[in-house]
Amino acid sequence: MTPGDLLTLKEACARMFRGSITPSTLKAEIDRGNLAVYQIGRRYYVTVAGLAEMVEKCRVTPKARDHGPERDR
């Protein structure tokens, strides 16, 4: 697969995420602006590169742990 290959949402779920997400999850990311989509006819397509960009946009940065005030001993 090359970065510019077009995949349907169903194909993207199966090939890139091994079925762990559904097309509706990708549609939600499209609505959030995290995934570029192409509509050809009635079908929606995404690229491999677009999916990689989406994964980076959805990356969660761990919060610093708050250890709270020191206790008197």
C-alpha cells in the first residue's frame, strides 16, 4: 500500500485497524476535522497518508501527575 492509495471507510477499518474500529468511528473523525475524506459518487474514500495524519492528531499527551502536598511526618 502506498500513502496515496484510496480506501473505502470499510476497507480502511479492515486493513489499517484490523477491524478494531468501525466506519462510523472514521465518520466521527471526519466530522471532527481529523480525517480528510474524498467523495466519489456515493462512496467516501480516505488515503493511507490521511489515516496516519489522523492517528497523530488523535494522539493523547499524558498529563503530569499531581502528587499533591507533602505530608508532615
